Amino acid sequence: MNNRSEMQDLRRALRLTQEQMAHAVGMPLRTYRALETGSNPVKDYHLKAARYAAQEWVCQHYGDEGRACLLPIDVLGVARGVTLKYDQEVSQEQ
């Protein structure tokens, strides 16, 4: 499975619209659509951000009442790295 297919599968499994998934991942809808349609390549950090957002969404919507959804330490590190990389790309585009 390629990165683009996995991003689509994650979104569809959660029954989210592209707009909802873009919001969950923290990117503009236009950018998210370009990734899913293949207009822009899906890089590893895009996929990691989508996986993290999917996990967070599941925790928020299906977690036990009041019980925190604990994430592995490496997932938190990946999320921080994705945020940093995304901010760098955005600043280069401007």
C-alpha cells in the first residue's frame, strides 16, 4: 500500500470528510486534497501526521469515559517532528 492510499484508507475508516481530516491533521483543505488526489506527493511525515490525527480522533471519540488515551513516547516525538517539518515547508513557500 502506498502513502496516498493509506491516507485515504485512514480517513475513510473513520468516516471523515476530507475537510474534517485536513482539520484533524492541521493542514489546509486544499493541501490535503492535493495529497489525496496525487497532485502533491504524500511524504512520510504527511502519513505520520495522518496516523497521529487518526489515533487522536479515535481517542477523543471512542475513549473510555474520562480515561486518557495514552500514546507511546515515539508517537509524540513523531508529532513534534511533523509539526516542525510542516512549519519549515510553509515558511519556505512564503
